[in-house]
Amino acid sequence: MKYPLHSSVEEMLSPNSLSELTGRRIRTVRLRPMADRQGVSGNQLLLVETDDGKRSGGARYILKRMSLERDWIMRVSNDRRCRSVTLWQSGLLDELQPELSHAIISCSHDDEGWAILMHDVSPGLLPWDRYIDPTANEAYLHSLAHLHARFWNSPALEQPALGLSTLAELTAVTTPGPLSLDGYAEGFKVLSKVYAPDVADILCRLVADPQPLFDVLAHYPSTLVHGDFKRTNLAWNISPQMPVVAFDWQMAAIGPPTMELGWYFATLLSPPAPPDICIELYQGYLASMLGSCFDECRWQPLLELGMLTTVIRTCTSTANSIINGTNQASRDNSLKHLPMWSEWVRAGSKWL
């Protein structure tokens, strides 16, 4: 591994260590809980405030503390090495800069878990309930294509020490299972009430056993996927050195790039441009970056299979939201996009 871990949070956040890590002369360090930004997975976020003796005050950082005991996503996806940490340790995330930054400064052991020290990128976060700026959307799609092109069929991803998620482990996070959230099981029960009979039949079979889909995808290009590339895990326009930041890499996996493109669409309140325009933008970026490695003849099946994988990951939560949800805006948004995702299911299933 390129970067060693600090032995403890206390060692990593000592004034001497933090001064060396950040290049600032830090005198004191304070930790404060961030009640408004706790992770949904059960991890803990802390604000790290520093004092460098200047009147303007010191810089602020974010500390994320993770463990299998606290984090249900780590348990469901079998993340026993902490992928966010191993990807940083390996130096692979550095290879994405400056087009896509990870904002990680250092990492440490934390009893039975891990801690990640990051730059505070909150000024670049976009509110989840607002439309994404078209310029930000283009930047996100460009950085996504850059991520996928950089690790296209890369043997570096096969290192066991990385502990990257398999497609089965990634899909298990948002589908019914003994360790997943109750809402996914409730959504599975009402799939037939939400989707047309032919679509519901496909989804019920593949949610129960997605292996036939994974077997087909094994014949197509794979790459490093963030796993949860959505607006709440992205920051934009922080600085010229960090135009786009992607954090929370704990669901990182080896998989089809188009699955991640679909996830980005599916988690938006409303796309800033029609999906076909966004797909065309992403495809153009990816083809340009890959050059001769981009196979135009295989693009359409790869796109449709990736979108089908997205629906497998989202259909139970969508169904639960429509039937059992109390947020009318969320229900309306899901219903509005249901015909589009149903067509992706029909299109993708014909390749199985």
C-alpha cells in the first residue's frame, strides 16, 4: 500500500501530525459532532476545528469514523477492509485527480474500525431538493466518464487487499435480505402493484436472483464504480484544484460503467437535462477518453444492461415509496419516471 495508516485517531489529529499533513502550523485541535450531517449508514461524522494562532481562525476538516458494528452498509456489502480506506491507501484514488478529487487527507485505525480525515467540501454541496445546475451536471458526467475510462478493464482492481464489492454485494445493499432495511422487503411485496405485469415479472425474478444478469455482464467491459455516485456524495467547484469531489467510496465495486450512469439519474430529484441528452454527453466523454478501446457496436447492450441493473437496485425502494410513502413529492417524482425505467427493463432484459 502506498500510504500507511495512523495507529489511532488521537495520533492522526495531534497538532504535530495535523500540521505535517496539512502544511499549516496548527496549535490546537477540537472535535465537534455534526448532528445535521450524520451518515445514513450509521457512521459518525465530526467537525475538526483547528487554531493556527491567526485572528481569522484555523481551517476546518471532517472526520468520518466507520466500523462494521455501526455501519449496516459495510455489513450488508461484506466490507471488511473499509473500501474507502483501501482505495486511498493504494493510491488509486490519486490517479483520478485533478478531474475527480477524493478530498481525503489521511486515514487511521480506530479501535476495531477506521477513521478518514477529509477536507471540508461543504461549500460545494448542492441541496438534495434543488435542481442541479446544468454546468454542474456536465462536470459530474465528465468526471464520471473520467473515473470509468481511467480504470477500464484495469487489472489493478483485482488486488484482494482492495476488498472491492462484487455486483452481488453491491446489489444486496438496496434489495431485500436479512441485513437490509425493512423498506426494501416491503417494496418487493408490492412490485406488481406499481409496475406493468411484464415488467414486474422480470423485476421479481431478477431481484430474487440477479445472477443471470451478472453472468451476462461478465462478458462486457468493467471498471471501478463509485457505487453511490449521487449528488449528496458530490461537491462541485470547490477550487481549480478540486473541480469535482466524490466522497463516501464505501460501496466501490468492479462493475459496468453504465450501471453507475443509471444510478446517478435515478437519485436525482429531476434531471437537469433530458436523460437522452445526458447519456449522449457521457457517451461522448467516455468515447473520447477511451479512444480505440471504445466499442461502438457493444455500447447499446452495455447501456441497456447497465440501466436494467440500476432498476434492480432501485425498484423495491421506488415501489415502497409509491405505495407506502408519505412524501407526496417523492411519490410524484417516482411515478413520473416510472414509464422511462420500465422501458429500460424491457430493453435490458432482451440481452439476457
